[in-house]
Amino acid sequence: MFNKQSMEANNLSEFNGVLDAIQDSNNISATLAGDTGQKIEVEENKIEVVRGVPFDLNVFAQEVYDKSHYKNKGHADNAVNMNAYDIAVNCSRQIVYKLLKTPVPSFADKWLPIVFRAQLGKACHDFVQLQSDQFTEAEVSLKIPSIRLSVRLDNLIGYNVLVEIKSCTYSDYQRIIRNQKPRRDDFMQSMVYKHVLENHLAEAKDPTIKVRSNKPALDEYKIDTIQFIYLAHDITASDVEDVSEALMLIAKIKKQLKSKNNPFFFMTSLVVDTNAFDQAPFMNFIKGKIESINSHFEARKLPAADDEYIVKSKCFFCRYYSVCDIPVKRR
């Protein structure tokens, strides 16, 4: 419900007239199209407020919940492989639960706005890919049955440049610009792609293995450059308290980007030279986690609570939260 006093306090005075009309349905006037300035006065008590509106947000929330459940359950029922996000981010137990097809009361996303965020992210991704001809390969599937891994990278340029398109909130975007570093999870995912391209290419190119998008085009890759294209898509409620603060945040980000020379102030690029740091710890983590997951899956055994690949910070959003016995702080 609109609250006139709270919105005025947030300096949204341009909406006062609208709020007056909403709160006093007995005094409504409308301006005719065509900017004639002529007004139609609505007679008092002739407007009937319809309480049972056709679109109900509570019903919609349930619809999103239900569709989220069936979509995620479908993925879980057909899961036979790990993906890049599993290796880069997810808890080892969550992955083993998925591979073992463990049933849970609901597979729906616990935080429904994440479904909307996913759509925003897809739109950002498509915006870059569909508008640019700079990539030599796009949507490359790397399916490696021997290690139960199936991933899909965004783009390649030649044999040595891996390009990942990532969407984020403005708060994340501001940190990325300020620190000039990719997010940890994004970086780890890109290293998974690099690992597969450089160590499992023959299997990824095997014509007998069916994939939904493109197989790698070249016979050799040596990824020495990883480019992250970040697009900011929204400001979360936790970032700001009113619209004026949101505008100030965007203005600050534009200044940080020196946007006079950047026509897309909501979009930036970071380039990482993989020869500039020791890659061994990251590659050892990736290989070790893949081997550990496969070992536990084959033994039909869950990783122990002290397993090095357990990630308790992911418990709240985990779909297997209700069946897992690892002691964590319940929210």
C-alpha cells in the first residue's frame, strides 16, 4: 500500500499528485491524449474500486514457487554430471546429494526473487552475445563423462582468450570497479573452463558425445588471458533507502568509470593474465574436488562434516538443507 507521508519524506514530491488521486478516489481528473489540456471531470462516487483484482501477487508468488520446484526437480532428476558452478562454489555434499538423486520435500528456490535475477542475468548475457561479432566461439559445451563433468563457457577469442559475461547488482559492480578484481566465484569458474580445455579437450571434442550447443572448434587451447565482462542490472533494497540515494550511487559509479569515455556506464571489463600468478593452487583445488566428488559418489557415501570441500556458508540456499545432518546455524 502506498504511504504518502513516507514517500514525501523520501523527497519524491513529483508523485504527490498521483498519491492524492490514489488516496482520494472521489476527486479524480484525467488529461486527454494529444496534450490538449482539456480535462474530463469524473463525477463524485462514480468510480468503483475493484478489490478482487485479476492479478494477485500472492498467487503469483505461489506460481513462481511451483514452477521453480518443477524446473529444479527436472534438472535434479536428470543430473548425471557436475557443472562449473559446482566445482567453483558449491558444497561437496550438495553435489553428491544431487548425483545420488536424493529426494527432498521441495526443490523450489528458497528466495523467490532469485528467479527474477536469473532472468535479468540471462538478458544481460544475451545482450552482449547477440550484439557482438568479436568472439570466435560462443556457448561452447565441454562434456567430460569420464569425470562426470559438463560445463558450458560463454565465449572464446582465438586459442588463448576466454571471455565470461557476468551480471551483478550495483553494489557488487561498485566493489569490482573499486578493487579491479573479478568476483572469486567467477574467477574459479573460469579456471574450471581453462582446466578442461587444456586437459580434457579430446573427450570434449568426441563426436559421439552429444551436447546441446557448440563443441570446441580448435585442436589446442592455451588460455593465458581471461576477460570478465560485468554488467550491473539492479540495485537491491539493502543497497539504498530511497530513489535519490540510488541515483547518487549510480552517479558515483559513473564517476569511478570515467563514463565520459565509457558509453555503457553499467558495463565494464577486467582482463586477467594467467601467467602473472601461480596457477597451481587453483588447479589443484579443481582437480582435487572433482576427484573427491567422484570418489564419494562411487562409494555412495556423503562427504564427512569436516571434508575440505564442505561449504557451510551455502547451507541456507541449498536444496538439500532439510535432509543434511551437518550441524550449522539454522536461520
